[in-house]
Amino acid sequence: EGGTIVMGDGEFTIDFPAYGVYQPLYCRIEKRDGGYSVLPRDVLLNLGATVYYRSPATENSTGLGLYHAGQGGFDLLSTMQEEGMFKGRVRNLLGDFAIREDSSPPAIANLRIRVSKGQLRLTARLHDRGSGVDAASIRMTLDDALLIGAYDPYNQNVVFDEPFSLQAGVHVARIEVSDQMGNNAAATRSNP
């Protein structure tokens, strides 16, 4: 039949659709510093659940998002707002929910260029402590020529490793990336 649980005078709501869980669910919700915990965390959801969390009373909600932690750290669930409430859909597990701000850009580290026997290898580490790297935003160039790299979110790196014809001389590599909240970062490096 589904059901809805409302906490904190409507500050937090979780809505389970009919057949949203595989078996009857008896859960509890606890208000914690910085958010709410929906327990037990290890309940596998069948059709998911929709979470509503009232946005803090601020003039500018730029950089705010609804975050969810199932079995690990917090991940951005949604930035969508309806009538002053963040709205997101959790698909697999219950867990912790919080509204957090991310106004810091991702970090780009270890940008390296290597050319060997007609093969160009361009690598960099990409890390974001907030909403996470937006894989679709990654842009790699060498001397303004677009390169299509492979991004590995688990190892937090991007790699271009392909045959590439280069003239002798100095070449400039550039990587641009955004996080899920639109914070931008860029790094440039020249080969010796």
C-alpha cells in the first residue's frame, strides 16, 4: 500500500510508493546533527522512495543540495526544489539525509604529459569532496585540440592514451572540470 512518514513538523518526509519495499517495513527516523537517519539502513528498496527535506531559510540557496549516505559517505542526491523543499529519489537503500553546501571546485592534481614512440599519454587526478565530479564536464585539450579521455570515478583519474602525431616543441595541455554543483576548476601544463 505504500506510506508516508513525516518528521519535524514537515521538515523531513519520506514517501514509499505501493510495493516500494520487498517486505513489510518497520522503520524509525532520527533527527541528528546536520540531518535525518532513516533506519534500518540495510533495507533493500524495490521501487525506491521519494525524500522531501525543507530548505534552510536563506536568501541564496546556490550551492545547496540534498545528500544521501547509504553505506558510505554522502553523495549528492538532488538539487531540485519544489515549494521550498528539496526533493530526491533514493533507489536502493535507506540511510542518512542532509542538506549540504558545496561551493568549492574540484581539485586537479598530478597533470602529466608523456610522449613516447608516437603515443600521447595525458593523465590527471580529479577529486571533489562535495557533490562529486561531473564526468560530462571534463574537457581535455592539447594545444587547443580536443582530446577524449577516459574518466575512472573510483580511482579519481582521467587518462588519454592514444597514438598522436606531435610536432617537436612545446605543447600545452589543459583540463577543465566542474562538480555536480557547477563549481569549475582548470589546470594547464606544458611539456619540457
